[in-house]
Amino acid sequence: MMASHTTLPEKFVELQNAKVTRRNSNPKIQRVPEHLRNRENVKEHYLPKLVSIGPIHHGKENLKLGEKYKLVWAAQYIENAGLNSWNLYNKIVLKIDELKGLFAEDVLTATGESLNGFGSLDEKLSWILFLDGCSLLHIVADNVYLKDDQLGIVMMDVLLLENQIPLDVLYLLWNNEDASKNELVDIMKDFLKCHQWAKPAKATKLKDTWRSRLQYYQDTIKKFITSGFAVQKEEEHGAGNEFSPPISRPTHLLDLQRRMILDIKFCCEVQINY
């Protein structure tokens, strides 16, 4: 079979398109890069132990118990909010094309490879975002009643890089559409501050581990993200000019935590048109 070759003019078109894509691209939910995935000491910082949030780790054998928990949490959120489950699900369905654009292509491809009874990728992803979004809203509102060890694991799982869903999903499912989205952001901030968990004097070993891991996140984020802002400063404003942090909305819950750590101001304007 003759190998296909890209002509020189086509290569220049690819080069031009790459520049346009880079300029117009927004952060997307993606997997940890391969050069980091292969490090044993890094795996605990992106592989969930109990609960999958989003499509990347959905359906894994070791997370089946978490799927049962999520059904309970989502049902409780819907009941407590006095909402209709079909109406909420259809909100996601109507915006699924826009929501798909917030995930990296390889994540969508992997999600569509095994539909497991769903009729299409759109249907499967809509269900994942609906269920995980409702359960996450229940979690951040501090309405999860679990044993201390399970609670600590859930707290760690929802702050993993590969365990995120777009905040736009949470806005769509939020129970008070008339209220400012700042209300939901404030609830998520309170959750991330972690002041409601056990006092240090009564902390278990697992909770100490969780605090240690959170400190690891904070230190790592400060080191690498701040250096990234320094590069962006020189590229966009030139050396010596004052750099103004971005005011765009956070991409997901972990991004919100990053901005809180770095004290980055942002607007809560929703990307998706309702």
C-alpha cells in the first residue's frame, strides 16, 4: 500500500492552522501528560481511589462502589433542591456540543470507544456530566454523610486533575437559576477552604494525609503556575510591564482552588449561552 504524503503547501497550511488554534484555544480537561504518568510517585495525585468525576476514569472496576455513592448523592441533591431529574438531564443534552468542546479530543475518543449500553458518545457523556454534576453539587454543599476514612478519600478524589468536569455543568444544574452564579462560587470556595472538616486535635491519619496532599498541590501549583504566568507576562506585555492576572472564569473545581491559592480574581460570567 502506498503511504500517503503531505505536500509542502499542505504542511504550510497545517502550520498556519496550528497558530490560529493556539491563539484561540481555551484550557480543556485532559489527561496528565505521558512523561508524568510514568512516574510512580505521581500516580496518587491523579488516579481516584473511590469516586470518578467526569469521563476519564468513568466505569473503572475499582470505582464501582463510588458509582453507587454517586447515584445516592445525585438523587439527594435533586430531591433536596425540588428539581426534576429529566429536566436537569435535558439541560446537559441541549448543551452537549458546547460541553464537549471543553474536553481534549483524546478524552472524547476514549469515552466513545466503549458505550456500554449508551446509544452514542453524546448520550454517554450527557449522562456522566448529569450524574457527576449533581453528585458533586451535593458534595460541595457539605451534605455527604460518610465515615471519616471514606470522606477523606472523596475529598482527595474530587480535587484530582483527571477527575474534573467543567464548571459550566454545575452552573447548568444549579438549583437556583435566578441567583447570581457568585452564590455557587462562594459555596465551592467554602468547600475548598476545608474549615468544616475535623479539627486538627481530632484528625485521623487519613485526614492528615489529605492535608499533606493538599499542601503538596498548593506548593506545586504555586511553583509551576506562577512561573507560567511569568512567561505569559513577557509574551503578552513585554518585560518590565505590569502583569494583570486573567479574569476569565475557572475551568473546573481544581482550577478554582488554584486561583484561590494564587489570589487570582475572575468573573463568574458563564461561557455557555442559556
